[in-house]
Amino acid sequence: MRPIHRRFSAGPLLALTLVAPAHARAQAVYGSISGIVTDTSGAVVPGATVTITSVERKTSDAVTTNDRGFYTKERLMPGVYEV
């Protein structure tokens, strides 16, 4: 019985790997702020407007609480914020 020798070229496979990687990851430079708005009795406040202001940039974003009083603001640049 004769051994079978096969040749494989890594070129096309390497090119495919470089063009379409299986796992692509990136670092995010953004943060988020979230919380629950309650009144003095501890009940949640749906529909409340929450203003988030960047102290350094003097920019503001407004979000509204959901039916459970929860709010979230994503994609915030690093910094100090007033809520």
C-alpha cells in the first residue's frame, strides 16, 4: 500500500481568516448611567424626566423613566455628570 501525500495551501485560508475573522472585539470608550426614580414614600415614578448633564462639556441629555420608574442613558463619554 502506497502512502497518500496531499498538499494544502495556507494562502487562501489565511486570506479568508484575515478578511472575515471569527471573533472581532473592540474596546468601548462609553459608559452609562441608570437608576430608579422614587417619590418620598418610596413609590416608583413612571414618566419622570431625568436630565443628565456633563459637568465638563456643559451638554445635557434627557431620558424618561419607564412604568417601573427605571431610566438608563447609554453611550456617555467618560467624565463627571450631574443627574
